[in-house]
Amino acid sequence: TVLVVDFGAQYAQLIARRVRECHVYSEIVPSTMSVEEMMAKNPKAIILSGGPSSVYAEGAPPVPHGLFSTGVPTFGICYGFQAMAQALGGTVARTGVAEYGGTSLKVLDEGVIFAGLPASQQVWMSHGDSVAAAPEGFTVTASTGETPVAAFEHPGRGLYGVQFHPEVLHSEHGQAVLRHFLEAAGCRPSWTMLNIVEESVEAVRRQVGDGRAICALSGGVDSAVAAALVQRAIGDRLTCVFVDHGLLRKGEAEQVERDFVAATGVKLRVVDAAERFLKALSGVTDPEEKRKIIGREFIRVFEDEQRAIMADGPVDFLVQGTLYPDVVESGGGTGTANIKSHHNVGGLPEDLQFTLVEPLRTLFKDEVRRVGEELGLPAAMVWRQPFPGPGLGIRIVGEVTRERLEILREADAIAREELSRAGLDRQIWQCPVVLLADVRSVGVQGDGRTYGHPVVLRPVTSEDAMTADWSRVPYDVLSRISTRITNEVRDINRVVLDVTSKPPGTIEWE
Ligand code: XMP
């Protein structure tokens, strides 16, 4: 294990991911964790993340007491670099000169960290004050125009540091810099997908013993991969429940019922609840109301299924597709921190009397996808873009009816097909297609006047869905989508493009 000590910047997760890209397992711990607790995790190496702009910044967190006397190889990045310098007797100068963005780095001494790398390279900087003098015994290995001490190392003590951010892609050789540190620390590249699968399966076996588990499938990546892993571990003692609320996109229910089952051999109960959801949604136009109804009905159906399954014997475990970012954000994975409530399928009730099985708790999204591939899940499922639990129910502005769902499903399928064909799947975060069911406009199709509805295309790019920008989809792709939708989908005579960023617009319309 490599511990990434989080000093409160948004970079810790990125560092942990980069370490894992070197096939070394990494875990994020808060900087408030004691050195004893850290040592209990038996780390092979420690990385101090970035944080405030300077060790002199207000509220700058201290390095855990005694960290540098543990003998564990340690790498300081940015704030971690300054904190290391200060703690070991170097000096950090209050220059007040800040350096942000791309900067040219001059390597003075290749040493361990820059071995074999070019003498001049672009790096990404983001700091206020600077290290003026390295601690005694350290070699200064790089500088920039503004920063005479931009990197130092003391290989004998296993201590290294850089002022720049090797974890961001703008640092040309950042990944090599990290890898050099990990190699020097003796970390072996053993974190592979195969190992992850084997270890996770083993962990689930230990946790569940000969008990039984249930899992709600949503059609999304996380619940599918979690279920597939648990199935590997305990076979038929896992029962999956798929509540088909009738609000999925074209082909998605079949993907779960047929392809997923074929790929995994999972024991699945499918509940066709479309009728029930439609009835409950009848006459409802308010978005929040819709969400509540869908969530409530989902829980009711799931509880019915749960009772039926328990008739065959007790079930103690509930499988959830919680990912590592959720764990980190809800308390740094320190033991029993509260788990962020999930809204995967409309939200499972909190008071379900189950022990949670969360086989993806240590994984990032991209790792989950690769585990899914390793487990042989259908590509369309593994690479699916985010889709809200309430489904198409919140993409029909107006009342949700069977007919409107059919129309939207066709339009959405065309948009997805054309975006895929244009090779834009990985570039676009997601592209909701929204039916403005209560808006009508005049058109002319064939020889006649039409009075139909518009659909909105909402392609966005995003890192994490918290903020987003509208995607600049090439005009010819938009044109094909528009032509096909208006030709092939009845009642749609207009296609419009949403060019709003988030904020102020949310990604979904409701
Ligand atoms: P908004 O519309 O808030 O969406 O910008 C942000 C991201 O969350 C998805 N989303 C949901 N996901 N249950 C979910 O599982 C929901 O109720 C829900 N509402 C929005 C949305 O698709 C986007 O990726």
C-alpha cells in the first residue's frame, strides 16, 4: 500500500489514481491521521499531497508528528514538498511570488526522480511561497525561473519532493516522476485487474461466509460490476433484483435481463413494474414530485421482492456499488464513516436491516469499468454513460405517458447511435435527450403541415457532473441526428440544441 496523505486539496484522488496507474495500490488518508494509525496500514511508501498554497497560508495543516522518522520512503508534492522542507530544517521563504500553470523546469541533477528524463520539461505549478533552502544532506535536483529549489531528494533517507504537480497531465513527465519514486521505494507493480478481481472475490467470500445476499440492479455500471463480483464469490447465494420501471432507454432492460445474465450467470428476478410506475406518475408534472414517486415505488417493489426472497431463508447482506470517491468524500475511508446515501435507482431505504457488501469501495470509476471488462460484462454496459435513477421520467417535461416514453426512447436511441458512430462516446460525458411534451410547434413534413413536439439535445462535457459545459458536437453530427429524428420519430418535428453550461443550467432538465 502507498498512502496518499490528503492535505485538503482536490489533488489527492488524482495522485492515488496515478499511483494505481503504475499498478501499485494506493489509499487516501487524511492528514489528521496519526502516524501510528498510518503505520498500522503497513505502507511501503507515503506521498504528501498538495494543499494550501503555502506552509504559511492560514490554517495550513501540519505534517503528522513523527512521520519522517518512520523510515518509510516519502514523496512530497507541492505543499507536501514545502512541509517536508520546513519539518526537516530547510527554509521556506515568504516570497509572496506565486507561480501558476505551465512552467519550464530545468533539471540540475537527474538523481533518482529525473533519471533518464529530459533536462528541460514542462511542469504544472500552483504555489505561493517557495522553498529557499533544502534541508541538510538533500540534493537540489531541479529549478524554475521563479523557484530555485523546485525539487530535492535524499535517497539515503528515502525522502524526495517536487514543487510541481506530477499528477496532472500538463506535467509532461509526471507519471515517470511518480514511477521513479515508487520504484525507489521498492513498490512492485502487482496491482492488476486480475489481482483486484481475485482479492475482491476473496474478501466477499470472507465477509459473507455461507450467508445470502441480495442486490438491486439498475442497469448502470456500478451495480452490475458489484453484482458480478459477488456472484463470482458466492454464486447462487446472491439474488439480484431488477425493477424495470419502464423508464429505461431502448435496449437497456434487455441488456440486464439477457446479456448481463448470460455473461455472469447471476440469479435474477425481473419485475416488470412499468404499469405500476406509469399509474403512479399519471397526471404528475412537477419534477420533484416525479422523483419522489419513482423513488417511493422503487422501494415498495424492492421490498416486496425482498420478502419473497426471504421466504426461502434469511438474507443478511445487501450488495451496493459504492465507489472509492464516495467513501473518500464521506470521511476519508477511516473506518465506519457514514456512507453517502445512494441515489442509484431512486435510493434504497436507509432502514433496511442488512449488512452492506461493497466490493467496489476501494475502486475508482475507470477501475470499475476495467474490472467489468475482466469479468466479461457486455461492453455497452461497462462503458455506459451516466443515466439518472429516475430515468426518462425526468426527461419528459410534462406528464409521463407510455406513448411519450416510446417517442423519447426512439429519439434517444438515434442520438446515441449517431454520437457513437462519430466516435464521441468518450469525449461526451452524457447527452440527455429531452422531450418537451407540452410544447408544440408548426412544421412541414412531406406535403403537409405538422403540429408536433420538439426534443432537446443536451450533450455535455464534464469531469464529475458537478460542473459541465455544453459539448461542441460537430455540425454534421448534429445535422445527422436532427434529420434522422425528424424523419424517423413520429410527432417530433423539431430538434433543438441546449447550449447552457452548468451552472447555471443543470445537466438534466428536471
Ligand atoms: P444534474 O441534472 O443535477 O445531474 O446536473 C448531475 C448528474 O447526476 C445525474 N442525476 C441523477 N442520478 N439519480 C441518479 O442516479 C438521480 O435522481 C439523478 N438526477 C440527476 C445526471 O444524469 C447527471 O449525470
